[in-house]
Amino acid sequence: MTNEDSTITRTSPPFASDEATMLGAWLDFHRATLAIKVEGLTPDQLRERSCPPSSLSLLGLVRHMAEVERHWFRRVLAGQDLGPAGRYWSEKHPDGDFDLVDDADPVADTAAWEEDVAFARTAVQGLSLDTVGKGKWRNNEVTLRWILVHMIEEYARHNGHADLLRERIDGATGE
């Protein structure tokens, strides 16, 4: 699978730009990469696990990244009180985003991820990279710069997993 085969638009980040534009472009590039990796698969293919005992699946990655977007942009940056649990995890199921995909709805889960991405894009508009989030992470103040760098790292790592999962499912490869 290459980007040319995809219906998803993925724009390469600029080679020269200011820091905020560069970080935002790299984050959007990685978001689009995950979308390409899950595009065109059936619900069963999206739920397919990597290899026992791992619970890693493409759907689990989408759910996990929805949780990550939600946490950093809603909880930490915007300071929203979202309660003690996440959308897919709880104290009883701390890895529910990955473990509880057997009966999950890929359409609803993808829509939730897209909703959290849209919120994040709106939340950062007009903010300085030095903006400190209204929420804290482990009693630390966190800047928007830190959040964006962390999100790029998070997507880059998990897109590597997605690449291997997709190749295992249907042989599709590509960045």
C-alpha cells in the first residue's frame, strides 16, 4: 500500500518552516499515516491480533490514539475534567483500548478518534508553543510544545506497529 493507493490525503511536512507549523505538520502527517494503515479493512481484520499473547491490533491502535489525543488535548491542555477513566479503559480494564476490541465497533471507534483529533486541532489554534496546559500531568505543568513533540513520538512509534500489522493482514506496505 502506498499513499497513491489511498483515498486519504496525507501532506508531507515542509522542509523549512517555523517551529509551530513544523510540529503541527508532522503530527498531522502521522495522524494521516494511521488512517491510511486502517483504510479499507473489514472489522474482523481491524480486530486481528498481532501474535499471542499480545492484544495489539489496528483497531486497538486507533482506540489507543483516541485516548492519547483525548488525554493530552482535553485533559492536559484544555483542563477538562473527564472523570477517572477513559473512553475505553477503566481501573478494571487499564488496557481496555487494546484488550476489549472483540465486540468493539470500528466505525464508532474511528469516529471517536477523528472527533478527538478535530478537538485537538481546534484547541491549539492561536496558541503559543509556550502555552502551559490548564491541567497537569503527574503534578507537572506541560507546554503545548511538549505535548506536540510527545504526540509525534507516540504516533511514530505506533505507526511502526501499524505498518507491521497491516503487512501481516493483507501484505500492504508503504510509509
